[in-house]
Amino acid sequence: QKEVEQDPGPLSVPEGAIVSLNCTYSNSAFQYFMWYRQYSRKGPELLMYTYSSGNKEDGRFTAQVDKSSKYISLFIRDSQPSDSATYLCAMSAGAAGNKLTFGGGTRVLVKP
Amino acid sequence: KAGVTQTPRYLIKTRGQQVTLSCSPISGHRSVSWYQQTPGQGLQFLFEYFSETQRNKGNFPGRFSGRQFSNSRSEMNVSTLELGDSALYLCASSRTLAGVGAGNEQYFGPGTRLTVT
């Protein structure tokens, strides 16, 4: 079983809808949680960064971390066709550097 | 501020050859990590350097090696290339290491797409 599980999708939503993404993990040592967006044939782009549990909001994006359930979420409000991409969750324990463990990514399609 | 840059962007090599990839981190960033991305395995951690020292290493064979220079630029080398080494190689930089205050978010470059034939 992988340390970080993420539904591969694709997740198809109409423009303007809320996109809901999530990851589960098994390693209780993870403390730093990130969401990246990756367009085809490009490098991942950092969207959200959260330390420990809690919520964080940035524009249309909201990240939630529930360490007790080992579950993290990303919500995208008012989705746009330009949000169509693969979304990757990533986590780090921090004890031995910045090594990130990634989920497999969820492909999102926002239809006009 | 310029982002992470990687050269070359595309590379085609023959099985058995070796290859060197280069990464220039964001100005002021001292940590550089390398990842391999393939359709089957996703993103996998290769190694991390901070202040010219390897801090962490992933589960890859010894054919994969790296180094970091005093200006924080980093190179990774793959010797005796195999077909399975075909992948997108990504470099990421961060200002600090985790636990040393804020600034351990990692920013990725565009990657080097390596094809081994």
C-alpha cells in the first residue's frame, strides 16, 4: 500500500462548480502538506502549503488538513476551464530534510 | 524573481550512455531536491542537497548521483542508462530545511525530459 493515496480521476465538473480533491496518508510523521497543480508536460506549481492541522484559504483555494484522520483536502471555488490540470498532494515529515512524498495525482477537467 | 531553471529541457540518449542534468535554484534558496516522474510510478524522490551536502536519498540505484556547488546550483548524473530511466526529471528548490523556521516550501522547475532508446 502506498504511503499517500489519491484518486486518479478524471474528475469532470462544469465551469463555476466547486472542485473537491482529497488525499489520505498512512505516515503519522507527516507535518507539512502541499498541493501542486501540474499542466501537461510542465513542472508542478505550488498552490497551497500547510503546516500541521487546520484550514488555509488563498483566493479561490482552500486547503484543509485533519491529522487525526490522516486526510487532507483541497477545494477550488468558481472553477474555470484554466483549472483543468492534474492536482498532486505532497507531504513531508521534515525530520530529515524536505523530502516530499506525493500522491498519484487527480486529473481535473472543467468544462465550459 | 526568476524561478527554478533546468537544462537541457529535452534529451535523447542511448542505452548504456551517461547523462548530466543541471538545475539552478531560485536566488537565495539553498536546498535543491531531485525527483523522477513517470506515468507508472508518479513522482519519486531521488535526493536532496543543502549547503553542498546530501541530506537525504531516495530508493534509487547507485547509477543515480548528484552534487551541489557553492552557489547552490546542482547537477544529477545517471550512468549506464537503461530504457526504464526514460522520465521527466524535476528539480525543486526551497529556502531552508524543514524545522529551521519557515521557508521549506518547494518550488519546481520545468523539468528535463529524458528519453533513452
